[in-house]
Amino acid sequence: MDISAIAPDSPRQDADAPPEHARPALLTFLGGVGTVTGSKFLVESDHARIMVDCGLFQGLADLRRRNWRRPSYEASSIQSVVLTHAHLDHCGYLPRLVRNGFRGQIVTSAYTARLAEIVLRDSARLQMETADHANRHGWSRHDPARPLHTDEDVDRTLALFTPVRTGAVTEIAKNTWLRLYRAGHILGSSWAHLTLEDGHTLAVSGDLGRPGHPLLRPPEPFSGADALLMESTYGNREHEDSGESEVLADVIARTLARRGTVVIPAFAVDRTEIVLHELADLRRSGQLPEGVPVFVDSPMALAALDVYREAIRNLAPELREDVLAAGTAAISPEPFLAARSVQESIEINHSAGPCIIVSASGMATGGRVLHHLRRLLPDPRNTVIVVGFAARGTRARDLVDGASALKMFGDYVPVRADVVNLPRFSAHADARQIIDWLRDSPAPNTTYLVHGEEEAARTLRDRIDRTLGWTAVVPRSGERVLVR
């Protein structure tokens, strides 16, 4: 996709005056409530039907089954999907939406469109490979097992993407206007501001980045709206101010000293780049010896890495100045080895001596990292480092919670390796940072806490009420409210 070809900045700064007698818009919470997956919010007015984010449910089996349910809405009636960023829990249901009849536009930033193509193609590949493996080995309850979506669904989805410039005002349906702002979560991520048909406004945070992101500039400030959908992933926690780089260095040193291997399940988009940035710093400081190879074993992560490198070369304004000054060396802990093919992935198993393996998926729900975990978990010399939030029902969460065995490929694998949790490497803002982001803006009429597990959402609700004096609520799945 040619980023230079996206729509130019609109000269328009405000939407048309709202039509007389326009009714308030109706907001339906279809996903991303009580959980950190499946973000999906439907906005309906007299002449517009808009979906904000269209994510895949992951983790617990009950959540995953929701991906297969017949939707409560007609996909063909939706005119636009606004996509805040390219993580699977925000974009992964798009091919299924298209399969169900959606033919509108998918409006997002240019880099989100680039990264979403990588994420969606990888998701389709995993869906098809998993169904094929289940059919050949008979471990699925379904006969035959089928993928949720296919490559053909992804092709039809990508044809609907409409990149727009961050900061531009764009009409995405009749009398419905969108403006995207930098969110600082991953490359291309945005928070969205919608002006609706009756003149009321709705803001959606997407996933909000933390101010200390090592690669990206902080989120643009919240400027107010009548209603706000606020993520609450870390609504009951605060990141440590510092020290996790030192912990990472110590964990790696101890593992290498006992001739073990470090495996880091990392999201292919952004988390891999953050990990490589940390490893590059350790390499430059001599804390990661030159003789210890770093493997990046994920075609998806390597494709995303290419996009980040391109953004650095193009001096993308959302990147930090020190990253732009360092160039692509900022995310290159040379020497590191790219395992693009299956054979190259298998050859990592025969690497002589200790090494570090960075592989997707970040929550260990699928991908090549499962093969490395199956091989490495039984050996106490090895270490698994979880670098960010892990949802309930995922293998990464089970490891953090102290599981003695993990089930994968139909068998249980004993966990004897060290497991280290480093949540500060998450790209999500914590509770304090969310409050700081909200503090200087006008109060919305209602703030809805979404994209968080129930305890986190309730805790953030109470903190917003106590600290800011705002009306904040935790919606229920399927609940409908008026935007006003």
C-alpha cells in the first residue's frame, strides 16, 4: 500500500450542523466488555451504521465460541468500520464480517492498514493449518474442523481498507464524521473521535499507549466527547517506574550461565520490536554476549519488523526522536537470525549452545512459539519470559499463574523451566497513566470502561469516580445505550 496516496488533510474542521429532529445514536457493546478480547462496538443513527473495531475473541473456550455465533446485526447494513489499530483482538473478526456480507469501507491509519494485512493473513493461515491438523489427527470435536475464515476472505477484506491521515476530518457515513488521533500503542494506532448525526460526539480510546513506550511518542491528549469508551486492560495495576530492563538482563545472564535457552512469546506487532530494542541495548552494553544468537521465529513478526524499519527510514512522526536518530539499529540486536521458513524454524532446535528465541504468539495461543515451548518447558535450565498482558484462558496466563503443565497439540507438557513475568513491557497505559490522560479534558456525560477483565474495569471505574468525579460505568455484553 502506498502510504503517500492516502487522503489529504481535509480543510473541514467541523461537521455540518446536525439535521433537525435527528435522534440520538444507539451504541451496542458487542465485544470487549468483561474481557480484553473481541473489541466490537456498533453505533447506529438515523442514516448511519458504524462499527468501531472488529476484534476476534481469544482465550477461554466460551469466549472463542462467540466468534462462531450468528451475529445479532446484519453485516451488510454496516457502512463503515473504524479500526483503531492492527492487533487481532481489534481487527481479527473483519474477514468473518466480510464473509457475513459486509461490503462497506474500513477506515484507519495507513500504517494500521499495512500491519492489519500482515495480522489477518497470518490469522487465516493459522486457522487453516489448525483445522487441517485437527482433521488429520482427530483431536477436534467437529468433523470436519473448519477455519473461521480463509485467505479468500482476507483478500476481500483488504480490498475494503480506506487509509486516512491522522488528524484529518473524514465523513464516513451520512452526517457522521471521524477524526483519528495518535494513541502511542503500536505503529499506526489511534484513538477515534466521532461526530454523530445529531451532533453528539463519541470517543473511543482503542488501546492507549503508555508515555514511556521505547519506540513511540505518547498519545495525543484526550480532548473531550459526550461519551467515551475507555480501555481498562491495566485498570487495577500500575507499571513499575523502572528496573525491568535490569531484570531482563539478569534473567538472561542466569539462563545463559546454566547453558539454557530463553524463549520469549511476543506479539508479532510492536512487542517483538520492543523486545528487540531492549536486546539491542543489552548487546551494545555487553550484557548480551556477541556469541549468543537471537532468533526471531515468526514470519508475521518479521513482516511487521520490515514495516517498522520502513517507518524509521521514512521518519514517521509517531516515532520517538531518539529512535529516528538511531535508525534501524534501534531494533536490530545484531547478530540476530530470521527464521522465515518452517525448515529454518526447525533448525533452531539444533542450534549449538544457548540462544534467545523471540516467537509469536504473545499469549501462546498459537503459532511457532508452541513448538518451542513444547521442547523447552520440560528442561529446568531454560526460561520463558512473558512480556506483557496475558488474558485468562491463554497459555501465557497459565504460565504466569504457575501452571505445572500446559496442554498443546492434544498433550500435556510439564513446566519445569523458569517462568518470569515482565508486565512493564506491555504497550498499554496503566491506571495512573489513564487518569493522567483524562485529567485535563472536559468530563464526558458517561465514560464506559471496556476492553478489560471485570475486576480491572470495576477498579478503574471507581478510580475515575473518586479522582475525577466523572460518571463511569462498566457495560454488560450486548447492552445498548443512547449517546447523548
